[in-house]
Amino acid sequence: CVSENFHVVQSSKNVIKGISSGGCRLHSFNLLQQHLKEKLSEKKFFIVLDHVWSEDVDKWSSFVTPFQHGRKGSTILLTTRKENVSQIVQHYNFTLSPHRP
């Protein structure tokens, strides 16, 4: 659950916790984003962001950057009750690089 107050650092930590076997001890946003990029790079993923309320374009732009390094066919499913959120987020439709064996 992303919540009404979208915290980019906490949301990044939550994704890392969800895809890693251990916790996440990183606190710097840049380190979190780099770690997330490394974890997702060249991998196909399906991530669910539930109950999203934030309409902050800058926060979304920062948050989604590591996801563009995933394998083609990766998906982020977002649920929201706010039409503005869906309109903002739909602009982050990345063309992912094809996977190379």
C-alpha cells in the first residue's frame, strides 16, 4: 500500500524489501535507487502499487527511474481511486530494453 502521503524513500525501501530476502538498511535516496536499479536490471518483474493517492509528478518521476532498466514485458500494476493519479502515472510507459542472454 503506497498511501496518501507518498514517500519516495520509504516506497523504494518497500520495493527492495519485497524483492530481496532480507531487509533494507539503506537510507540515502540515491543509494536506494542504485540498489533498486541493480536488482531490477535485465530482469522481468511484476510489481503492484496498491492504493496510490499521490499526484506529485516530481516524486513519481524520481521513483520510477530504476524500473526502466527491467526486461521487456515487465509490469507495474497501480491501483487508485483518483483519476488524476492514473493520468499522471500513465505517462511513465517505458520501452524496456530487450533481454540479452
